[in-house]
Amino acid sequence: MDTVSECWEWHSLALQIGFQYRKPDDKGVYWEVWVYPSVQEILGGKHDAETGWCGFQFDVDRLLEEFRVAHLSASSSMRQDPPELVVEGKFRSKELVLHVCLVPPEGAEATEIIDLTTTGGASVRAKH
């Protein structure tokens, strides 16, 4: 996760990426990991209690410095599935399929608060 986080540059206030993973099963030989922007809930202001997420840039070149790629693909939101970059190959000698999701998965709950009630402007914190 550290390597993927190093490739992530937020456009606005955000703390961390969200992720889910699936370990290899008895028949499978690879890990599968999904990373995505964390869902944020707004506290205060005219959009109080609304949720959203922060845009980002992803440095693919940085990721490829440490990932031995067998296959790289991208999909847009023109299909049924959400837009994502999929990287298949080896990371630190482990077979891995990495999904860099451009939007949070449907149903993801807010894990961060954008607090507009503090003096000095907006701040971000983890939602407890």
C-alpha cells in the first residue's frame, strides 16, 4: 500500500486511499487488490452531511518502477463497470492484480470528514 500511496497525488484535502483485497485461494496463485479514493463526508456549510471524494493524479511511471508488468489495461466509465486502471504482474516476487479505481466502489462508506466548522478554513480528519 505504501508504494501505491506514493503514486497518488490528491487534488484537494484527503488523507488516505481506500483499499480492499483478496488473498490467493487454494487454486489461485495471485493476490487481487483494489485501491480507490476514500469517500468523504462534509461537516458544516450548505452541503453538510453530503458525501463525495477527492480527485487525484496517479503516477503510473512510479508504480512501474517496482511492478513487473505482464498486462496493463484501462477502462472508462462508458461501460457497466467503473473506470479503472488494471495492472497484472509481479510485485516483490508475488503475483498480483492491482485495480486502481478512479472512483470509490458503489456502497463505500465515508472514512474521512471534511470539516468546515473549524476556524482557519477547511480541514480533513478520519471519521471515527
